[in-house]
Amino acid sequence: MKWIIFFFLFLAPVEVVHAKDNIDVQVFGRYGYNASRLNVAQNLKASYSGSEVGGKAVFKAATKKQYGIGFSFGVDSSNLDNTANTETEMETIEGTQFALTARFYALNLFLGAGILHNSFDLSYTASAGATPTITSYSGVGVRIETGIDLELATWLVFTPALHYDFLDVSTQGTSNIKRLNSFGIGAGLGFQF
């Protein structure tokens, strides 16, 4: 019962975000943590985790009933390290993601889904002092996201959010497809117009 009370007290100060008919434009800087798994070969998966920074623009239309729709476009840059590979000394993923999602808003909460493009370099070093081998990958997939808009002021919005990515990637000129699954948690701080 105390969690239900806490939840409503949490939403009460920011319930006015959708209190009138409006169209909002939000521009965010964001920071997050990403955990990914890449199918590097048959029955072999490599796990990565690390930081993610980027920016996002959101276009949102809300109603007096406090429901709305929106579109979000974001660009993220990831820097991930291998966390479970005993065959190499070091393995990293550095890449850029572009995501376009449609969102449904209810009160301050939103749920969205859309398309994602990921382009990254996979760099690994087999032994100390060796020259890293770098392979470039790119692919298109699906992003699912959920979060909450917290209006700190009429012009300032804080948005914690979760996202899950599912996509197939390949190197240029080959048909070698690898599956990439990513889970991210982060927060954005931005302006609302």
C-alpha cells in the first residue's frame, strides 16, 4: 500500500505536464548505461557494457485528458567493453546509434517503439602489445522504450527512461549476419518549448 501512495505522491507535482491542449518540443542531452550481447558465432555470444551519451529531440501533442502522442529522434554514441570473454585480452565496441520512435503518453509516462540504425567498430586485441583488429558493422533493427517526463520547471524537463534494442548487423560487402541485443538505462535533461 505504501508503494501506491508513494507512486501518486511522485506523480502529483508534475501532473500539470499535460494539463492543457498543447504541442511541446523538447531538446535533451542524455547519459546512460548500456549492456549488450553480440552473437559473434554459432552458439557463441559476447557480452559488453559501458557508457552511452547523446542527444534527443521530442515532438509531443497532448490533450486535456492528459493523453498524447509524440515522436522522438535521438543520436547516441556508445563505448562498451567486453565483460565475459576469456579468449582475448581486450575487446570493445564504439559506435553511433540513430533512433526514431513513436510514443504514446499517459499522464507523465510514455511507451514508444520505432526503428534503430547502429554503426559500430568492434576492436579486439588477442595478446598484450598486439595491434588491435577492427571490424566495422552496421544494421537496422527495432527499439522499444519507456520512461517518464518530470517537469522541473515550465521549461525544464528531466526524463529517466529504459530502452531495449534488437537488430541484425553485418560487415560491408558480406552476408555474415550477427544479432545484437542491447538494454539501456539512462536519463535526459532538456528544455521544453
